Amino acid sequence: MRKDLRVQMPLWNIAAIVEMGAIIIPMLLSDIRWFDKDLIFSLKMDYILGLISLGGIFLFVVSCILLILKTIQFNKENPNRKVNIFSLIPNEYIEDDEMFSQVTNKATRKVYTFLSGAIPMLIIVAAFLPKIWIVVLLILVAVILNFIYYVEIRKYTLT
């Protein structure tokens, strides 16, 4: 069951979130760097940050291609449990039977509990932080919620 794409989906989400962070954060840092006094240092940093962003874009595209190929393979092997990566309903919801409905419910409840505390804290902290740190914290929250969901679902899946 751990080879089930629906169980692995939170890991794919984490990878996509981190890759998007690798694209966005250097862009925000580059924005800040334009106001440095030392122009040469600023241009070197912009070059490095630009390379990091391009690397993030490359990794994101490769991950998307791999996910599409993995989805096609999974759907061929499991015609009764097809995954649609463009669905608005998260594919990680496993409701094949009553047990997995309960597991999905429990995992979703843990994520909701985390978010109900994290979002108000983020709003309070955001008032005192520059926008770069707000983006970093949002990425961190998104990674943590996917990790919580994955750990909870994985407890109930077999090899």
C-alpha cells in the first residue's frame, strides 16, 4: 500500500512546495539586494540568486514530468483507483473502505488542528516580519501540514 500514489502524494506536495520556495525566495532576496550600496556585490548576489531560481524552476518542471509519468503508470496498474492530479479534491484522501475513511478523517483532523494554531500565530508574527520571512513561514507551514498528513496515513499502510 505504501507504493500507492495516494499515500505518496503529500511527499510530492512537499517537493513542489520546496521547489517553489527555491524559485520565489531568491526573487524576493534579489528585490532587497537592489538597494545595496555596493553595486558589484549586489550584481554577484543577483546572479547567484538567479541561478538558484533557475535551478528551482528546472527541478519543478522535472518533478511535474515525473509526477505525470508516475500518475499514468499508477492509473494503468490501478484502473479502479485512478488518480487525477488536476482534481480539486486532494488525491491523498484514501476512502477505499471504512478503515481508510477513518484514517483519512484522523489525518485531516490532525492537519486542521495544526492549522488552527499555526495560522493565527502566523498572522501575529507577520505584523513584525519582512515579507521574505512571511513567505518562508508559509512554506514551512505547508511542508509541516503535508508531513503531518503523510506520517499519519503511513502508520496504517502496509508494504
